[in-house]
Amino acid sequence: MNGLIVGSGAAGAFGVAGMNDGFLSDAGIMRSSAGAAAGMPFAGMLQTMIQQTSVLDQKASQAGTGLLNGSGVEIHDAMIATQKADMAFELALQVRSKAIGAYQQMMGMQF
């Protein structure tokens, strides 16, 4: 198992279906109804995920800098921020890989 949270619908792709421990609110992902998520085009959802990944990366960078500067950031907070950014990046990478695979499969079809 590669550590991805499996769910149903667009909300499941972000792992919204089963957990809410602050990670999702840090990323800016809010729990939404299935009807609202179904109306969002894939490109918009992908763009939102990339922006949220960038935000988590910036927070991890700030936490690491704060830890090194000695400005009151605890080591566990910096590690948690780094792990959140890493997980978000891995999810984005997996979604990208699946989208490219689906595109290549469609391009290989003969009509």
C-alpha cells in the first residue's frame, strides 16, 4: 500500500471523507458536499490541489527556518509541517501520474 487515503468521489481524492485532524484545514481543504465537489472541473480541482501543496510547502519552509533561527518553533512542529508538505506533494504526484496514464491510454485507443 502506498499510503494514499482511498475514498469515493472528488472529496475522497483529497482524503476528506474520513479524517479531520487539522491537516485539511492547514491545506485549505474544507469538507464539502458531494454535489458541490462534483460540479468542479478536473482542471480546477487540480489547480487548487497544486496551490494547496504550495501553501503547505511554504509553511514547512517557514517552520524549518524558524527552527534553525531559534525563534520558538518546536522541532516536532517543524517535522509535522514537513511531513504534511511531503504527503501533499506525494498525493499531487500520484494524481499527475494517474492523469498522464489515463491520457496515454486514451491516445492509444483506435476508433
